[in-house]
Amino acid sequence: MIRFAWKSLWLEKTRLALSTGGIALAILVILLIEGVFAGVEEQATAYIDKGKADLFVMQEGVANLHMASSFLPPAIENGINDIEGVKKAVGITYSNTTAEIGGNRIFSYVIGFDPQETIGGPWKKVKGTQDISPDEVVLDKIIAAQNGVGLGDEIKVMGRSFKIAGLSQDTFSIVSSITFLRKATVAELNQRPNSINYVLVETEAGSDPRSVARRIEKRFKVNAMTQEEFSQSDRLMIRKMGIDIILAMSFISLVIGLAVIGMTLYTATLDRFRDYGVLKAVGASRFQLYTTVAVQSLVTALLGFVAGLLLAYLSKFAVTAIFPELLIVLPIRAVIEAFVAILIISVLATIIPVRLIEAVDPMVVFEGA
Amino acid sequence: MQNEKTAVPVLELKEVTKTYGTGRAAVKAVEGVSLSIAAGEVVVIMGPSGSGKTTMLSISGALLSPTSGSIWVAGQEINRLGTRELSKTRLRHIGFVFQSFNLLPSLTAIENVMVPMTLARVPKREARKRAENLLSELGLGERLTHYPSELSGGEKQRVAVGRSVANKPQLILADEPTGNLDSRSGHFVAELLRNIAKEQGKGIVIVSHDMRIVDIADRVLWLEDGKLREETGDSFATDPVCKMRVQIADAAGFHDYKNERYYFDSLKCLKQFSEEPEKYLKGGPVESGM
């Protein structure tokens, strides 16, 4: 019966193409929305994920960078440097604020870093320079382009003017982009000239960052989190905030996409209802009918899935070429989830019509042409 | 013939009734039908549309359960069987031939004939050989790998007949097997079914409107309003103009000539005969009756 199932599927190529196309488009929508969601998360935690820091140390009770305030005494930077397993500890200053860029007010994470240090500043090559003076700023290049400014132009951060000396990459986020100033400058803008906000720690090779974090917490009254923990914590915070909408969209697209897939497979099965009726009349058992329908549904679903996946990867490049501010990430997890979902839907779309076939009206096979 | 009559019937219906709907809306499609088909016997069931023919065929083919009564196929009572056993009964003991052929369009002629054998788990090589032999016997040896869309109506029906006998069933149920065929192909298929019954000892039940098929029948039954009655030879006549077999009750008209009554398939035939009776009665009047 596998042969019949296979040949029957390929007999009407237009119908197969329509079914596969419908499923591919549903998969495309599911993966793209999931991809946008994953991209937003990745952009939002880029500073934590892309820099070289293995640990982030902050005020006790604080567990986020996003929408959080942390203040630490400056001396703690040297103290942490003395702890076993720490290769380097660098303090940064930080503020969640808005910047006036080209007449627009843009929400931004403002990071105060030391240009001489290898961690804390931009992690990708900067156009212009990142060795900025107290009156200069490194701005995200997408934000600059969106607001019509470039190197040498001025922007305002917390009411003070800065000249754009560098344009950074991978620092854009639709949640909040990153703007870099010197460490002392941000401290002044925060009106806490002698404070730092976070300490970024690079651990020695071979040491366990989690153990080092525990040692830091034992020595100082602070919260020390590994890069993964800190990133997860911020992603959770972001989800709790506005990204719930994207999550809801992602869920709705998943439900609609799966419904489209289910309906497509269901309809394709019903289109072959008469053939199944003939098989039943001839003496096919329930198992043989299920096998036949299941093979056809699964092959259609898998073809649609592969086509949808290819389309999603192609669209990813096309969309980011047109909208550079959008980062689309297609995580393996999302692909596997979509695959499992489509398998489940295929089985359901098989069971329902076969149950109808089981109760087939004999007229289906006896009626004339 | 004596042995066949004493053997177990291949199909036996005992007081079978099928009612659709309930209460005041209840309709009896088949009512108290009893019927016995012996091996090697060809029985044609005729009747007007909506008389219950298809319902009766569906019940006989284990596709529909009766409201009451019992059905025996090859000596086994099937109306007490579960779904799985009914499938097995259809697969092993019953072959179907449909008016619209119902071949699977994605499979070639030989693959269509192999379907029941595949379902019955006959080894592939054996199934292919048997299908090849069957189709060759049916005159389709050159058409084995043709798809249904590449076959004529008569060829399709021959493939369908091949499929119906593939698992060597004792009973073949045919629904209007000549209904979609031209005269020549219809005659060929009708003869084919008769030969299968006589040479292979299968019981064949044919439901049909086609009077041509009456010629191959051992018995003709008439189903009307869900009730079955046996037709006698007096029920039929031959149209002297077009030579068609005519059921007297359904004839388009009759003409009395020289103390004989002639029945006609159509008013056109009746008119032609009325104008020149002798032209159509050369060699004496055409014998009426079967």
C-alpha cells in the first residue's frame, strides 16, 4: 500500500504542489515570526552575550541590565581583581536613558566604558574610532542611518552634546540600542562621579565562572551572575515587558499556521476519498487505510516543511537586506519545534479523515461516473 | 448442476430488511428479502431507480449492515462480524465490479489487479504473476503497464473484473457493469462474467438496468419498493426493429399484428414497425418472451 500511497501522491502534481505550497507558506510564517522574536531577544541581550565578560557583578538584589539600576563602590573593581580565578575585572557605568539624535528621541542603553580596556566597550570593529574623548560618543550605525546622522555630527545624551566619533555594529535593538560614552562621563551624567554600576569579569582559562561568582559573592555584598544567567534574566525581563506582544503574535501565527497545515492535509485526504472508499470496499483493513493516508500526509507535510524551511532561510536574508534593523534568527530549537508540531498535525489530519472513511457510505463506491 | 445446488450457497440473504431513518421518517430500502446464490450461478437483479438495488448489493457485499435478517457469505454468517472480520470477508470471499470501474488512477492495470492481493499479503512476485496471467486471459496482455487514463471503458472494466477475481473469491457483486460501456464492450464484459461464473464456479450477482445482460443470467430477479420477486420468461420480449430485449412492463409501447403482440424499446421503433411490419418480420414474427 505504500506504493499506492506514494504513486497516488505524485499522480496529481498540481494538487501536491498546492498542498506542499500551503504548508511551506505556513511554515515560513511560523519560522519568520519565531525568527523575529528570537532576533529581538538576541539584539536585546547583545551587550551581555557578545562581549568577552564571563561574569557580571552588580548591586545586591539587582539581576538585570534592562530597566535596572545598580550602584557599586569603585574600589570593588580592584577587590574583585584579587579573587582567585579572575583574569580581569573592569567596571562600567550605565544608564537607561533617551538620546536626541537628528531631532528624534531614541531610547538607549548608555554604557560608560574605558577605551583602553578590552571588555566593556563595542565588541565589533567600529567605523571611525572607539578611542573616544569625554565629549565623543560611539553610536550604533543603524540608529545613525535611521536618524540621518554620521561621523562628526552631534547628538545629545542626557541633555549634553557629544560628537559622533565611531559607529558600532550589532548594537541595534528594537527594544533599546546601545550608545557608548567614556566611563567617567556617564558617572557624571548619572550625578555619581565616583561610582560604577557593574563590574565585568573575565575569568582565568580553566576556572569555572560559577565558582568564581560564588567566591565574589562570598567576599563582597553583591550579586555575581554568569553570562548565561545574566542573559537569561534579561530575556525573561524583556518577555515580561513589551515583547509579550511579539510572543502572542508568534503563538497566534503558530496556531494559524498549524491550522492551515491541518486543513491542507485534511482536504488533500478528502480529495482522495473515493480511492480510499474503493480500497475499503476491496477489503483494506483499518490499519492499511491508516498507513496509506499517513504516508501521503507525512510525505506532503515533510515536503512542505523542507520547502518552508528553505523559504524561511531565503527570506531571512531578503528581509534583513531590506530592513537592516531587523535581526531574524532561526534557532534550531524553533525548527525542531515546528517539525514536531507538523508531525503531530499530520497524524491528526490523518486520523480524522480515516475515521470518516471508516464510516464511508457505500454509495461512494457504487455511484456511477 | 445438481451438486452445485446441494452445495453451500455462496450468498444467502434471509429475511433481510434495511430501514433508513426512524419513526415517521423511516424508509424501508429493502424489506424481507431472501435470496440464495449457488456457485456457478449468474443472477441479475433489475428494478427501477431507488428500488433498493444498491442497498441490497451493499448489504450483500458486507459494506452495510441490515436492520434485521441475516447474511451468509461462503457459509459464514457475516452480519455478526466486527469491522476487521468484515474487511477480511470482503478481501477473501467477495469481488466487486463497479459501474464507473473505480480503478485507482495512480496505478497501472497490473498494479490495480494486484491491489487485493497486496491487501491479502500475497507475496509480491506471486501477485504480479497472477495479475499478469489474469490480464492476459482478459485480452489485456499488451496493456499491463497502462494507466486507467490510457485505457478504453471496456478495457477498464476488464481490469476491474480482473481485480474482482484476483483473490479467487466465491462471490462477485457487479453494479451496472455494462452501464458505462458501448454495446460491443458491454456484451464482451457480460460474456466475460458469465464465463467466470461457469468456468470458475463463482456466484455472480449483477445489478443492472441493461436488458442486454439478461441474456447471460440464469435467473432474473425484480426488486421494487424494497421487495424481491423472480421474473419469468413471460416478462420479456424482443423489439422486432432494434432487436433489443425489452421488459414488457417497461416497454415504450406495443403493436398487435396478425394475432401477435410486439413490444418496443422506443416509440421510434414502434412507429417504424407500424409502417412496415412485414419488413421486420421476414421469416415469421419475432418470438416474444425469453
